[in-house]
Amino acid sequence: MAKGKNYSQFLVGRDDGRCVKCQACVRVCSNEVHSYDGKTDSIRSDSSKCVGCHFCEEICPTEAISIERNKSQLRKNANWTQDAVYNIVRQAKSGGMLLTGMGSDKNFKNYFDRIVLNASQVTNPSMDPLREPMELKTFIGSKPERVAVDRPGKLMKQLEIATPIMFSAMSFGSISLNACKSLAKAAADFGTFWNTGEGGLHRDLERYSSNAIVQVASGRFGVNSEYLEKAAAVEIKIGQGAKPGIGGHLPGEKVSAEISRTRMIPEGTDAISPAPHHDIYSIEDLKQLVFALKEATLYKKPVGVKISAVNNVAPIASGIVRAGADFVVIDGIRGGTGAAPLVTRDNVGIPIELAVAVVDERLRQEGIRHKASVIAAGGFRSSADVIKAVALGADAVYIGTAALVSLGCHLCQKCYTGKCNWGIATQDEALTKRLNPETGARQAYNLLRAWSMEIKELLGGMGINAIESLRGNRDNLRGIDLDENELKILGIKHAGQ
Amino acid sequence: MKNEYLPKTAPAPPPVADRDFRISSACGVTGIMNRSGGLFSGGDIFESICNMKERGNGLGSGFAAYGIYPDFGNQWCFHVMYDTEKSLAETEEYLKKKFELIHCEPIPTKNVKNIGYRPLLRRYFMNINKRAQREFYRNISDEDYVIRCVMEINSTIRNACVFSSGKNMGIFKGVGEPDDIGEFYRIKEYKAYIWTAHNRFPTNTAGWWGGAHPFGLLDWSVAHNGEISSYGINRRYLENFGYKCSFYTDTEVIAYLFDLLVRKHGIPLERVGNILAAPFWSSIERIEDRKEKELLKKLRIVYASALINGPFAIIVANANCMFGLNDRVKLRPLVCAEKKDFLYIASEEAAIRQVCKKPDRVWMPPGGEPTIGRVKNKKSNRNRPHYG
């Protein structure tokens, strides 16, 4: 039997006329693609090791490197795609599950791309956000049905956000401390929130804790009373869009001294989050945890629940609201992850567009929409996706992948290897120091700023000067290339109607 | 100027009118009230709205009048329009089940040259059938019961439309120029202490009589100029509270919002502007009085979905008051004036000056700031409800 060579997804091209053999690429690549041969004074690149992160290409001072997709193709086959074949090859060798990172790259129908927005023409004036006030301020939390004007009383604690965008849960462990710092600082500077994930609250991040939503997940890592006290809100994590129904696993080699301290586990041990919470086997158990956390935080902080978007997402969300949650996070099938089985990431769950539409509608039908805010997550690529989710009924959205891209991520999907050249999904000090938290914070802040400006521009075009007038306002959406059932689920009309 | 596109004699009612989809329209609005409660004829409001014919295109006008049915002051009065005989029979059968009919008659009208088609128009003075009231709900207020009945007729009986459902008040409206509609309904022969009127410029051509304004529910009436960009969420918000928006008009949504906020949630009228045309966050931040600041913030957070966005100028009335309000950045005109006991609110000053040559005071209320006139003399209004 012929010895199978490693299939290269990418080809590392090098323009020898440009290359000055500075060996920067040799030094930076964590995957050891490049090597220098002193005898011949030449640099060789082993394409089979390349993950396509484009780091060397970006830092090459003479622009000598170009990473291209390998043109070598198997015979075209609509059923047996190249990925399908090579996945089998990999599994035949390893005998293991295939792992992956980030959100699903499968070509699921993207409903955001089939929804268009309205604008004002003649009968009402559009507004210019440069000249008119345009409000994006949003409040996350439970609201009463009515206000008794003559009786003073305080609302339950709300998270006040300057824009309907927050950073979704990414733990210290799944990403580097510098990446956490970047996001935390950007969130605090902009007036929105970041999420600790299940990684605990590192002491360097405590100064951003008033903008932190802390997670209580099935492993309970890092959860203690101080952690809850410092946070702005608490989020119970039941599921994640990239891997509904399964837990998490941070391998022992990544559990450094810092992570061990933050997660409150011994150094070098695996951090395993079980698939379910072992104290939540039903909705009534969830209610107990919600109220345990409310008791622990003296009813001063919103307590929310995050679930992945699955078949029965609407009734589940309704149950969560009835169990006392102040906000519900729905994470769609395109949601990202640091590590997940490929088969789960690409096959389990439903798209966020449909999920958020049915959840919002169900909560309204039951008259409990005011009791909890709805946060949508899972694959938001642009401000247009955000505004469409808001119009479908979300109070705010969580962005994870987009935030990481602002820090440098090029979506190579190898987060689980811990070798992230961009210093994001790694704990290797040589790599993490590549991400300067000040620079990262500025870039993440800029992303929030840019998207917020775009949202204002779109709002103004619709003749709306406050985001709450668009929230759930599906009249401003139209579908293109969607069938009747899809339109019904989304609660929108087809373009032209 | 008559609208030449309007058929002089239409053979049948328009089958797909704006009842089934939402269309935008611009308009003229005007309102006159006597704050001491004295009755005055419809002549003034007729003159006032006719002076703003330019603001309409002959596809809808109407009037609302308070205090016109003193003989039936305690009875619920429904004005109903029917486009077919069948819907009339169906509706009357329904009303007989749900109410005790005290008096029923055609709404008196006059033949007017320019009004070709007109639906069957009836008015009913009724008491609630108490047994029917408790059929589904043990405790349902009279008002909520009446709303349920109105919504049921309007959403289930095709070609029937209850367009006025208060006590001692009535709405008169239809497709036509304001002078024609006013003549048609013999507006000048009624005496009321509050009058409002509306003149419509819809952007579609199929005019439906029920789509004209003012819009009424219980004794609320709304005359509205504008287009609401937040309609989609306002409607969905109201649906949570059982309001069925069966007309697809912005005005309907405003009427229900008033009913919800003022009657059901007990929000004082002075505060309604803080919800419907809420101040900007930056303005709230600048308020020094901590209590006031907290309250405004709270109202905005809780009633976020009731914020009306986009341009509007509205005149809302009920048995006790007349209320004028602009959107938060004043994108539509609204002028107020007063002379002794009389309060005037209109789209244009000209509409006021037409009937009140020398007002004591004329002012333009800023965006989001309500102008409220209340009836002082309770005698003129025997059925003063507990709200407003």
C-alpha cells in the first residue's frame, strides 16, 4: 500500500525574487511550516503543515509569501466532496473524532442575506444621523408590564448598553489573556459588555468587571461569591450554538498557572465541563439555579440563560423566562467555538434568524416578552446582520467571531490546536505577546463604533431615531427568495408585498 | 378643487380597500373645544377643516363630536357602516346578542352631488347585555367588553365596520372632500363641546370609508397627520394586550395606545407625551430633578415599544379632554390657540384664524410636548369616565 502523504489544503508560495531570507516567517510560524537551510541559504515551506492563517504572509516585510488554496483536486463529485473524502482519510489514520474551531463553514441558507431593509421615501422623512440625534441605547433585563406613575419604585437592575452589540462568551483558556483584555477594555470604553465565558475572572480583568457578564456553566469553573459580586450580570450557560448538547474540554496542557488560579483547578489537569449541568435535569431545576444566583447576588443583578437554538427553541425560551431569567441568549448554528467535534458543529441546531423570530413571537403570544430581554448570537458578520436581528425581535446581539476577527483572526478554524499565530486562541507566551491588548482594544472598539454608525445610518434611512422603534418591527423587513413557510416563520412579507 | 380621479357614481364598494394593507397618508387636522363644556354647532369645525382642503386629496375626511347625544347619554352608541345588506343583517344579529338595543336608526345624511357611492350607515344606542358580558370572563369591565365586541365585528364580519363606539359622542367620516362629507352628514346641525376633524391625503387610490379618520374606540377619537415608522412594533406590542389591529392604519394604533396607557395603565395624560414622543436620552440626562429623571427613564425603558417614531401630529379627544401632540422632533406642523374658554389645535394657523379672527394666544408646541384642554364643567358630560 502506498504511503499516504499528508494532504495540503494550502500551498505556500514564495517569490524568490522578493524573499530576502530574513527568516521572519521561520521564526513566527507556530505550525513550523517554514524552515531555513543554512547550507543552501534557502527557505523551504512544508505546505502540508499550513493551516491558512496568513500570519506569515501579513508579516513578511517584502510581501514574498502568498498562501493559496491547493489547486490539486479530486475528481469532481457532488456527493463525495473533497472534504468528505479527506475527513475519512484523517479518521482512518487517527481513529478519532474530528475536531474543529470557529463557527460552521457549511453552506447553510443564510436568511440574513435574503432579508432586505426598508427606507423612507416621500411620505415620511428619512433622517440624517450626522444632523439629528439617533439613539441606540438599549436596556437588558426584566421590565414590568406597566409603570405606576404616582408610586415611586425602582426598576429591576438593567444592563445599559450604548449599542445593541455585546461581546459573547469566550473564556480565558479558550482565548488568551491579551485577547480577553482587548475585548474587556473595548467593551468598557464603548459602554457595552463582555462575557467571561466559563473561564473565571482573571485578576487583571477585574478592573473591567463592571462591564462583565460572568458565566456559570456546567463545570462551575471560577465561580465563587466574589466572582458573582464583581460582575454586572450572571449568565447560566446551558448550550452553545457550535456544539448544542455537549460540554467542553480544556486539555491539561493548556491549564497553566494563571488558568489554574482563575478556574480554581489544579495546574495541568483537564478542565471538563459536563454536557448537562448535573443539577439541572429539567426546567424546574433551572429555576432553582436562577434563583440561587439571584439570592447570591441579592437580586441586584440580571440573571440570564444561554441556550443553543434547537428544534423547540421557542417553548424552551418561554420556559426559561417563566423560570425567572432576566435575559435569554439564543445561539444559532453558525455560532463559534474554541473546540468542537466537527460533526456536531456542522449538523446540530438551527439558524439564529429563524430562532430569534420564533422566540420573540412566542414570548409575545404568551404576554411575557417584557419579562426578559432576548439576545441573539451566532455568526453575525456585519451591522446589517445585527440590525436585521433587532428588527426580527432581538434586544441585542452577541458577537464572538467578528470580535476576534477585529483582533486579527483569519478564521483558519484551528483554535483547538492552541497554536494560534495571531495570539488569540493560544496560551503560548511567545504567541500571546503578539497581541497587544491596547491595540486589540482599539480595534475591537473601532468595530463597535463602525457598526454603530452604520446602524444609525440605516435607522435614519428608515425614518427611525431610536433603536427601540425598530426592535421587533418586522414591517421594515422584506424577504427575497424565501418560500411561504420561511416567511411565515420569520414573520415578514416577501419583497414586493 | 374636486378630485377628478374620484368616480362620481361608483357602482360597487371598492373590494380591496386600504382595509387589508397599510398605506401611508398625509393630512390636515383640526380641533376646537369649549373648556367650559358649552355646546356649539359644527359650523366652526366645518369652516376650519375646509380651509385646509389643500392638505387632502378628496379621499377621506371626517369629524368627531362630543356631547351630541344627550338623550342617550348613558348608552353606548355605535356608528356602523355596511357595504352589503348581508353584513348588516349579520352585525345586527350579533349586536342583539351582546347588547340591549334601545334605539336604532340610519345616520341622517343629505344627498351631496360629489358623493356617489356611500355605504349603509346606521347608529345604535345600546346597553350592555350583562349576561353576555360574563359569558367568557367573570370580571370584564364594560369598556373591555365593548372593545372585544367592536374588534370581533371589525375582524370577523366582512364589509361591516364599527367606526364609533363611545357614549354621547360620534364620529362621522367617509370618502370625499371635507365640505362634501360635512354636508353629507349634516355636521352643522349637531352641537358638541369638542369637535375634531380630519382631511386626508392617502397615497393609494382606493378609498374605503372605514379608512377615513378620525379613528374611534370607546370615546377616544384620533385625528392624525403622519406616518409612523414604528408601526410594526407598536402593533405587535398592542397585540400582547389583546388589541387586534384590523385596519392597518397608524391612527388605529395611536387610539389603542391611548386606551392602553390612559385607561388601562392609569398613566396621566400629561405623561403620555413622555411615552409616545419620549424625550431623547441626552435630554433626560440633563434633567436635574432626580425623581423626574428616574421617572422619565423608567417610562422610556418600560414603554419602549410604545414610542411612536416618525413624523406625526395628532389630536386625540375623549369625553373630558382634547390632546394635541407632535413627534419628538416635530416633523409635522401643529399650532395651538386659545380664546377665552375655547382651545384650538390645528395643522395650520389659517385653519384657526378662519374661525377665530383674534385669538388671545397662538403658539406652536415643541415636539413631544402635549397641549391638553380639559372640560371644566362636568354637567355637560354626564358620563364622565374615570380615566383621562
